[in-house]
Amino acid sequence: MTLAALASRSARSLQNPLRRAACIHLAAPITRSFHALAPQQTMHPTSSGDLLPYCERNSTRLLGKFDELHANTIEHYPKTAGKTISSLQGQFLRLLMRMTRPQRVLELGCFMGFSAMAMADGMGADGVIYTCEKDGKAAQLARELFQRQGYQGSEEGPRRKTKIELMEGNALDSLEILSKNGLQFDAVFLDADKSNYINYFNFIMDNGLLNKGGFILADNVLFSGLVLNAPGANNSKTHLSSPPPSPTLKPSDKGLTENEDRSSAAWQKYADHMDAFNRHVHADSRVEVAVLPVFDGLSVIMHKI
Ligand SMILES: C[S@@+](CC[C@H](N)C(=O)[O-])C[C@H]1O[C@@H](n2cnc3c(N)ncnc32)[C@H](O)[C@@H]1O
């Protein structure tokens, strides 16, 4: 049985709610794409105001094939379209893949497939991305798009080489499947539910999913700067005086769905998870890490050789 078939069988078996981690995903798309939808309101001066559009204007543009994806996303997820990383971050990921040439990449949090496609475009012809998504609708739309754009063979058409393998279901279950199949990765992009970042990191490191010398990119690690307010952040001087959401920031700009808690306490809870993750990674002697104040905070974590 191919890994794809194995993954899809396993995804079907994940209907048991007990196996699904209770995970509200809260993206921080204020530094993400769809800038027309989400005004730039970030605590990080390098990605605020006019600077982000300036950086985008002076960066190589991603190809027009991403237009269909963006149109799809706005059509099907008008309120949470901003969960997708920004065009600039997509270009950054693509460039990083071009420079490091990983053979196998793992992504947790596919959504509509933008970051997966951006990374796939930067990888060599033999490179494959495994991307995990628990939202069935997003997974289906992404799968269809990958097929139309030639990243995945379709059942009907001639079998093309699959460059993006989409694993539908809870990411922790997908990690177990990948581990059981003995897969190892050169790079990982962490962009799923914040409350599980530590679990994802531990599983990947403890089960040898990341090759030595390989790296993990973890997104949203500064969570709009709110990590400074986390109880364990150990930063008495720089506490933020007025935690978001600000009155001018629409809930949809943070990727919240109608049913998610929009109180600033809930907001802070996600930032606390990110702070705990940052401290956890920093304390792990198997890795070296740089926590970068770009986008919504991006950690580059290398598995020491
Ligand atoms: C920020 S979005 C990913 C955006 C995507 N990386 C991009 O930039 O195009 C996070 C995604 O993670 C998914 N997600 C959240 N928790 C998950 C879990 N436990 N397992 C798998 N996917 C999960 C959400 O459904 C959501 O689509």
C-alpha cells in the first residue's frame, strides 16, 4: 500500500473525536497575505506600515498560478483567508528551498495550500512535500488545486509525479503514520495549531523525523508581540500596555472563525503557548535556534549534526 493510500485510510479512521486534539487554530495573519483584507497592524516595526508593501514591491514575485489559490481562498474562507502566509513569506520559503534543496519537506497546517505550493516550487524535481490538514473542506480544495496545477496525479488522468502529498487528518496522527513508514525529512514548516507546537516538536525530534542538519521553521512564534506578556516570558520591562485585538482590528483579520473566542484573554492564551514553545526549544540541546522578528515571528531551528 502506498503511503498516500495508507494516509487516506488512516484519515478516515480519525473520525473518533477522542483522537482529535482539541485545537482551535488561531493564526495571526496581520503580517500575512491578503493585505487588502488585513490592514498591517503589527508590533514589529520591520513589518508595519509602508515597509511591508515596499519589501514586497522589491522582492521577486511568485508566479501568477497562485492567483487561483488566492481567489479560491477568499471565495471559500472569506473570514479566515488571512490564515495563509503572506506573499512575501511565500517568496521567502520558496527561496529558502531553492537555496537548501531539501529532498523531503514536511508541513503541518496546509490550509488551502499556498505555503506548500510556494515551497514545492523552490524544490528540485525530485523533492516531495508532505502536508497535513485536518479541515476536510480545505484539504479537498487544496487537493483539487494541486491536481489542476500539476503537483499531484489525479485518479482519472495520467499519473504524474506527485510533488505534494496531502495527508488529511490530525497532524499528530499523520506524524505517527510517517514515523511508522520510516520517513525522514530535511525541513519542516510548523504552521498548525499553536497549542500543539511543543508536541509536534517533541514527536519530530524524538522519533527521528528530522535529519541531522535539517531544520524546522516555526511560524507565529511572536504572536503579534504578545509573547512578551506571557507569564514565563521573564520580561518585566517591556510588557505591552494594550493587548490586541485593537478596536480597529477585525476578528477576521486574525483568522478567527465565528465561533472562536475573541476575548483578549483567549488571544493571550495562544501567545502563552508560543512563549512556552520558544522556551522549550531554546532549552533543547539537540537543536540550535534563532527566533527572528520577521513576519509574525519565525523560528529557524536546526538539528545539530
Ligand atoms: C495558518 S493555517 C496554515 C496556512 C498555510 N500554511 C499557508 O500559509 O498556506 C493553519 C492550518 O492548520 C490546520 N490545523 C489546525 N490544527 C490542526 C491539526 N491538529 N492537525 C492538522 N491541521 C491542523 C488548520 O485547519 C489550518 O488550515
